[in-house]
Amino acid sequence: MERSSIILEAIGKSYFTLQSHASLKKSIPLILQHLGQATGVDRVYVFKNHFNEAGEFCMTYSFEWNAPGVSPQIDFEYLQGLPWSIFPEIESVLRQNKVINELVKNTQNGDFYDAMVEQGILSYLFVPIFSGGDFWGYIGFDNCQEEILFTKQQELALHALASTLGTTILSKKQKKNLVKSRKSYLNLVHGVKDVIFKIDIEGNWTFLNQAWESISGFTIEESIGKNAFSYLELSFHEKMHSLFQELVNGALEEAKTEFQLVTKSGALVWIKAQARIILGQNGTPVSLSGTLVNINQEKSIQAALQEKESDLQRLNELLQAVNDTQLSFYLEEDFQSPLDTLLIKILNITGSKFGFIGEVLYDPDGAPYLKSHTISNIAWSKETNEFYEQNFRVGIEFRNLNTLFGESLKTGQLVISNDVAQDPRAGGTPQGHPPLFRYVGIPVYKGEDFLGLMGFANKETDYTMEDVEFLQPLISGYANLIKAIRINRQKKESDLLRQKADENYKLVSQNTGDIIALHDVDLTFKYISPSIEKVLGYSPEELIGRTPAQAFGVPGDLVASDLDDQIKLVVPHQHKYNESTVYLEILMKPLRDEHGVVHSLLATSRDVTEREKMLEELKESLMREKELNQLKSRFISMTSHEFRTPLATIMSSTELLGMVLDRVDDGMLKEKSKTHIGRINAQIKRLTTVISDLLILERNAQDKVVITQQEVAINQFVKSVVDNHLHDMGSRIDLELSDEEIIINTDPTWLSHILNNLIDNAVKYSINATDNPRVSVTKFKKNVFITVKDFGIGIPKADHKYIFGSFFRAKNVSNIKGTGLGLNIVKEFITKLGGEVSFSSQEGKGSAFTLSLPHED
């Protein structure tokens, strides 16, 4: 028998134990024994909640069952009066009437984790117990042997049992309170002052004490001489006359009886009377004397007790009906027949004429609707009766939200209407529907999930919250049932999907061009799809029972001994007939059993011969490109070297020419010559910069750039770069520094190169701007930002995405000299420094480039 069936059988025994034992102290240990033996755990126990003397909410280890060889903990002092404040997360979940089914290693609370590990517990289940609306305690299940969790079906069944246990605890408590009320009543009766009376043999009052006035409302004066029987309620006249005659005739010496007295106000008061006959000197009866006791309160308490006992009996009947429904569903997957019985009992107990119990579902648009689990037959025509008979078993759907039950569906709230005709929420009923006078709609929740709705109608008296509170245990039980129904429904849908998936898998495996295979852990073929014949020329029958090494001659160590991970590899095979090489890309995935052990390997293979040939060609192309890059690098290095020497010579020559011109007396010749020398120097600097940039980029491409991190005071550093630029270029630049100095770790050489490039561009592209370029330093969170902003020609929007490419220049700068390498260098080297560069620009209004560098406080 599987574990779930054993657990359900133990729960059935537990329900019987609860019903057959009057004492919870006797029944709970037996229940724990049933559950412990069925679940196979090491320990089952009950913690009971209470408040300590300081008013702190605590729990105490009250009952336990231990498997053989497991040490009991019932006498451990630290488990007595344990404050819940130590484990607030667990208390919060259990207070929501939710089950906790967890592995200890996943526990977040450190104190709780340490306590569980110290006891050797690997997994646990906590099931809350609610008595009425109070969190009474919980049932715990500890597993010290293996990390195994309970299934959702097992959780729900145990939760339903805990709900019944909580209701039984409430029932026992109410009975105890009733006994206390009865004792209090007796003490009250003994303290009440009795009426002392005398009547003559005609039945007229001859004496009454003062207590008469407080009981009857009549004064003593207006009562003396009146016939005592005239104060009795009419239905008691005959009985009291007969009893009076028996006393007068000597048949009785003393009589005790109870009757109702009519007070002056017309109210009826229950009286307990005791009377004795008084004889004269000659032995003949002359009068009767005795006492009258007001027992109206006692009668009220007795009536209340009877009503309470009746309510408890009805509640037990309903709980038994809920238990029958749950057990019937768990054992036979039939819940409708017991629910039909449950609905009839609820209607009888609440005095309702008809009603429904149903599940709340949602359509694809998210609108709620009700699907009945059981419903009264209120058919008013042949057609409606036929519809009911055809659909009530599968569930009748109600989607009209403009009704009283629709109000509950829309809001998830309780609806009580004791005057349906005048209630604006009522949308009317179909023609011929029995008239609706009173209605109550009770939403069914499991935690925060709105699962179902119960509706009852046409009680003789008004529906009240007492009706709802009385049904609360049933609502909780029905919520658990709906949850179980949904889990079972999902399981059936999953089974159906799995069956369809198996069919689709078979269809695909037999018709796809890919090869699908199932291997044992030693790679022996257990199954292979027919597509193998199309790809490699082998039939499936030739391969079953053989390994790939045996069948195709591929390497025997195709799969590593560690089968934990999915692997992907490309393996060359030889076609059976034409002996051509076929490359198969194989994706192999381990399949595990319920314990996580690999039992098979699923492999899918695809013919990638064409792709592999293309990859080979691509590799050859990459090798050729690599050779070209090496040739380019050698060319750049050689060219740069060859350019540097003549440029240096030209530079020194122009300097000598300048010195010679200083001695020339002809002013016009001197001025024109120096102008040409200046132009030559400018072009030399431009070519030197281009060569330098090319060499930097080439070193970066060869990964030969060395980054040397050191502390840099960023305000001082930026000011120094700007000042140097002002000195060399004579440009005007506005500077905005951070309020306080910021120290970062970076390479100052490369950061200077980056910043100079941005400042050069800002000056170069804003010559005609009215505002000066601006350099600013700011800090935000863990980043330092350096922004270089100009108010020049800007960058066309279409060129934004290319702006950081090498040798790229925007289309609006054709008349301004440049190489298109500066921003490429900025992008490459800010990345190497661990930063980022971003920009915003609008053509004709200017650009702003921002460097972002990491900063640790």
C-alpha cells in the first residue's frame, strides 16, 4: 500500500478515536500514534499555545509519539513555555492557518535552524490547529532519517484532521463552560429570597411576605384575600387544583411543583412551589403554607443549555458530514454525494428552504463565476428540471454578477439580505423562480485565496452573524476540500498532458529528421528513433542493445563518468553505405528517479555536417584575417617609425629657420616666413598626434596597454588638465568642481589622455559658440562623473550610433580638421579603467560627454 493510502487510513482511525473518547488527554496520544506509524516519521507531537505570566505568547510541548529508538522530549524544560517571539516567521505563517512543509536546510531563521540541527531533524511538517478563531497550537512531524516532504494531498488531509481536532477542542471547552454556568445558576438560586405564603382551604391568600411584590409586581395589600389560582397561567389551573385537593383531603402531606405565574405586567414567570398542609386542633385541614421560588433564570439557562447542546449535536453532525466528504474524496474521488447530504443538513439546521455550495473560478478575462458542487432542486418547469438533472452532477455555472451571489463573487465579501425585494444588490430572478425573501452568501477562503461560495435562502427568521459563525468550521473544512479538488484536478490535467506529450513525442520521434535516443547509463541504446536510418543508414533494430562505440566506432569515453550535468558535443560518424563523414551534434541529458539518481540518458542528435564544413572554412578565413592583422600591425609600427624621424627633422629645421629669421631685417619677409613656418609646425603636430593615436590603438588591439592604478584627487587632477590646456591652446574653459575633494583609484596617464581628447573636441567644435566649453565634476552614490559640455555645432542624430567608431567623423565636420580616432580612444580606455562614457547631443546646440568612474567611500 502506498504512503498516501496508509496516511488516509490512519486519519480515518483518528476521526474514530476523536468521536469515541470523551477525554482529549486520552485521544490525542492515540491519534499521534496512528499518524506516526502511518507517515513513517521519527516523532509526532503537539505544541499548545498559551500566555505566560508576563503576557507573552508562548507554546508548550504537550503531547508526543516517538518511533522505536527515538528519545522522548516531553520532559525537556526548554520546550515548556517557549516564546513565539523567537520564531516570528513561523508564527506568522501558522496564524494564517497555513501548513509549513520544509527541509531544515532551507530554513531562514537562524535560531530555529540551530535548534532543528541539534536534534538531527532533516525535514518537518507543521499543521496549525485552530479552536474557533483562535490559534490553539500545532501538530509537528519530524524526519531525522531523510529529506522527504509530504505531498499536497497528504498536507490537505492532515490539515482537515487538525481542523476537526480544533473544533472538538472548542466543543469540549463549550461543554465545560456550560457546566460552570449550571453551577453558577445553582449558587444564584440559593441566594434568592423565597416568597413565604399561606392560603386557606378555599385557596385564598392569607399571608405573603415582601418577596411577593418583587416577583409578581402585585402589592401584598391588593393580593391578600384573592384566590391564588387566579394568578396562574391558564394551562396550569387543572393541575394545581388537583394537587390542592390531594393536600386538603390528606392524600398528600407535602407537594412540590413548578408552574408559570402571571405578573401584574402580564409577563410569565416560572415558579417552583413547595407546600404543606396545616391541621387544626381537631386534626382537620385549616390552611396550606410554603415557599415560592423564582426559577425563571434557571429555566432560561436550562433552555439555553438545551439549545447549546442541540447546537453542538448539530455541529458534530455537520463536522461528521464534512469528514465523510473529505474521506470519500480522498479514498474514492467522490465528493458530490456526501456534499448533497451536507447541504441538506445545513438547510435543516439553518432553517433555510434552498441553497448551493460551489467553487469560484475565473474566465479568460479574469471575471469570476460560480460552478456548483451541489445545489437544491428548485426547478419550476419541465425544462428547468431537465436542465437540472442533466447538469447538477457536473456543476451548473452561474455568471450573472448583478445578483446577490454575484455581489459576493465581485467583492469576496459576506452578503446578508433579509429584505431581498428592497435590496439594490439583488438583480431579480428568472421568471418562474421561487420567490426570494432572505439570503446569505458566505465566501470560502483558504488563507487569502477566494476559493468558493455557500449560499442559503428563505429562512423563516432573519439571517445573522451567529448563523455564519456557527458554520465557520464547515467553511474551513470545505476550503480544504476545494484545495484538494483543485490539486486532484491539476494532477489529472498533468496526467492527460503527460499522455498527450508521450503521444506527441512518439509522433515526433518517428517523423522528425533529428535522432532521438534513450540510453542506459553505460550508453547502451534502449530506444532510437527511425530517423537514424535516413541520417546514417542504420535501422533501429541494428542498434538496440549496443553502445555507440560498438555500433559506430566512436570513442568509448563519449560521456564523462560524472552524469550530473547536461552535455553537448559534436561527433563525426561514418555513413553505413557511402562511408561519407556525417557530423552529429548530440545533446545528452541525464534522467533521474524520485531520489535524484540518474537511471537513463536522453540524447537528441542533429546532422550538422554542412555547418561544420562552414565552420572549417570560417576558421581558415579567420586565420587569413589574423595574418592580415599582423601584417597591418607591422606596417603601422614601421610606418610610424619611418614618419617620426623625418617629422622630427622637419620640426628641428623649422626651429632653426625661426632662429635665422630673427636676424633678418626685412620685416615683411620675416612675417611671411614665420607664418609659413607656423603652418608647417601645425601640420607636424597634427601628423604626430595621428601617429600617436594609431600606435595607442594598435597597442590596445594587441592587449599591450598596461593600466597602473593609483590614488588620484579628482578635483585637483581635472583642474590641472584644464589649466594645461588653457596654457597650451589659449582657449577659455569654464570649470565646476565638486564641493569636496574625491579620491579615486585609476591610471592618471590614460585618464589625462581621455580627458584631453574630450576637451580638444569641445574647443575645436565650438569656435563660433557664444558660451565657453564647461568641465564639471560631480559624485552620486558610488560613481564620480566628469562632464565635458560644449555649445557648438553638435552631432547629427543619424550619426549618434557611429560616433565611437574608429576613423568616423560626423557629416557636419567636413571643414574642421580631425582623424576620427579621438572618441574611439576615449571609449576603449575608459572601459579599461572600469568606467563608462555616455553622451547627449543636438545638432546646432552642442554636445555633452560624461565619464563615469567607480568610487569607493
